[in-house]
Amino acid sequence: MNLVYEAVKLHFPLIYFVYGLVYFMMGFAILIKNKNGSNFILARPLWLLGIFGLLHGLADWTPAFLPIWREIYRPETILQLRIGAHVLLAFSYLALFFFGVRLLIHTLGLSRWLEAVPVTLFIIWSVSVVTLYGVLSDPVDWMCRMSALARYMLGFPAAMLSAYGLYLQVAELKKLQMPFLTESMRWASIYFAAYGFLTGLIVPKSNFFPASWLNYESFMAVTGLPVQFFRLICGIGISFCIIRILKIFDVESRKRIEEAETRHAILKERERISREIHDGTIQSLYGIGLRLEHCKNLLAKGEKVQAALSHLNFSINKLNETIRDIRHYIMDLPNYYFRDTQLRQELQDLVAEFAVTSTVAPDLIVEETDSRELTPFQRNQLYHIAREALANIQKHARASKAEIRVRLGPEQVEMKIIDNGKGFNVDEVLTRAEQEGKQGLKNIARRVKSLKGTLRIVSSEGQGTEIEITIPYWREENGTAKTHAG
């Protein structure tokens, strides 16, 4: 133990430098972190913890540089620098005190009058320091008392309130279902509680209780190591946990981006549905209206009753088809939200629904080989591509068989929709769709483009159709979606 003590004592300036550095880095990381618009309670007073880190780091760098300063500055200047460090330390405790108080106010709904407590204690400390300055003749004794009073009156309650406030945030973080954030918050509260004891109760020795009994010397006599060594460990633990906790704002930012994408997708789908209703349903109703008007004229003249009945039967069938289409649109609206299910389940539900409303019961084959997780946006787009393709089969293909094949590979996702219907000339149909403003294949192409994928349509008259989509996996980086390939 003596060897450890001698090694620690020899590297005291280095310990103070690292101690100040970890707090300064923590404060800097907090202050540059983008927390705008965050709904987390922690985000509101977190800037105060950043101020604490910066001031505390600067205050603790003073002992680290004292050996150098003694070679450069006069004793009077050194004394002023040390006094300035103690003042910075007190202000850092004040910032931490406000952080703990505001965290409790926002979490527990306490009165804002609680903020008067740190202000009052800081004023009492300031008055006490000024009074002692006029009474004590020894500046070293005065600085020891200044430090001890700051730690008792500000440092200890500030650290304990902050520890309790951080512990209360554990319940909020559990909702994210991210255990590493929850554990980081819990450990941060533990480290702050330990820091409160080490920095708030273990003080420079002075001739008043409890500083005369519990101080640097008595602590080292019991542990064999200076308290600064244990404070360094707590500082590293606090900084590590707090910097990890800052990731909650990245998670929240990604969720906001995902929600924005969801809203954008919903708006796009509403536009598509409105276009399809306009191009399909309204035109059908208009045609039915014309036929019924013709039937009315035929019946009014009392002639061609059989022709009128034929028109009525046709109109009834078309009206039933239109009602079925409208019901399909209405029932389909909830599906435009991203669903928290796997792609396989979504496609199984789609195939089951299609089999009920169509004469074709599609087969579904899903193959997974070292697959990665799809984002909700990717799942949503693939789902609607399959839905659009099946709708085209039902409307145009006159097929007796249809199949959806999905391969979830290690680098990309491949999906094929195949039917044995009448087929079509791809170039002619795409050109006509562009000219007439039809949305089916154009919607599929837009979705594939939004997924940064490729689309291949193989079809010819009398040979059926195969639609093949290949998309890369996405990874989230700096709030934006990027492919794994780059």
C-alpha cells in the first residue's frame, strides 16, 4: 500500500489534470449536444450539468499546473490563482445544485421556489468567506475553510440531489427498451452519490467540526490513498455514464425523423388514393350514371325492355365493384401507418386478404439467409409494392396463379411477384400509363426509387408477368439513412 501511495503522490499533478479533463470533456460534450425539441425531462436542466463540468474541470486544473506556475509567477500571483480556483469550484457546485433542483422540479412537479435554496446557501457561503477573510491572518487557513464550507454547503447537497434526480430518470428511460441507457443512468446516480460523499464530506483539515475529524488526512490514514484518487475514479465513471446517456437524444432524433418519414408517406399515400379514386371510382360512377340515364329513357319510351334490363344488370355489377373498391380503400387506410411487425407477417396478412377478395390465391415463399433487420420504412414500402402488384394482377392479368417470393439475404432483399396471366408489352404499357396518368406501375417505381433499389419488369403478351425488386439494407448514420454498401 505504501508503494501505491508513493506512486499516487508522485503523480498528483497528473491525477488532477486527468480529473479536470474528464469533467471538462463531459461539460463540453453536453453543451455541444443538440437537444432542441427534446421531450425528455433530462434535456431541460442538462446545460447546467455542462456548466458544472466546465467550471469543475477548470478549478481542478489549478493544482495540476501549480508546479509550473511556481517557476513562472510570484507567490502573490500564485495565491490569487488558487483563490480563483476555489471560487470557480464554488460556482461549479452552484451549477450542479441548480441542475439537481431543476431536475427534481421537472420530474416531481415541485414548486420553483425550491430554486431559492441554492441561491440562499451560496449567499451564506459568500458572506462567510468574506467575514473569515477579515478575521483570519493566514491565507492558507482561510482557503482551507473556504473550500470546506463550499463542499459542505454546496457540493454535498448538490451531488446528492443530482444523484436522486438522475435515479428518477431511470423509469423514463425504461420506456425506450434500451438496457444500456437505463444502466448508464442508474450508474451515473450511484457515481454522483459517491462523488457527493468524497467531495462534500472529505475536506481539507480545519479546526472546526467535522473538518477537524473527517478530512484528507484521516481519510488517507484509513484507506492508505488520498481522496483525490477516489474522486478521479468517480469522475471517470460520471463522465463515461453521462456521455453514454447523451445517446438518448440521438435515439429521439432518429424517432422524429422516422415519424416525419411516416407522415410524408401517409401524405403520399393519400395523394395516390385520391388519384386512384378520381381515376377509377368517380369515372365508374359517372359511367354508371350515364347507363342508368339511358335505361330511364328506354323505359320511358316503353321499348327495348330487354336492353334496359341488360344495362341495369351491368350497372348493378359495376356498382357492386365500385362499392367493393371503396370498401377496400377505406379498410386499407390504417395500413398506411408503419406497423411494428415483421415483413413475413405483413405479407402473410396481405396474401390472406387477397385470397378472400380475388379469384387467385397467391403463394408466399420467404427465404432468410443471414438477414439483417429492415427499417419500418423499408417494410412499409415493400408491403405496398406487393399490394400494388397483386392489385394489378386482379384488375388486368386474368391469371390463375400468382406467387410472391422474398429472399432476405445478408446484403440485400429480393422480392419477385409472378403471375401466369395474359402479360403485356412493358414499353407500351409504361408509355401509355405516363400519357394517361395511371398510377399502378408508376407507384411501384416510385417506391423502389425511395428504397434506393432496382426494378425489373419482365412480361410479354400471353407469357405472364414477373416483377423483380432488389433493395439494399439501410443503416442509420447521423440521423440519415444510408446503404450498407456506402
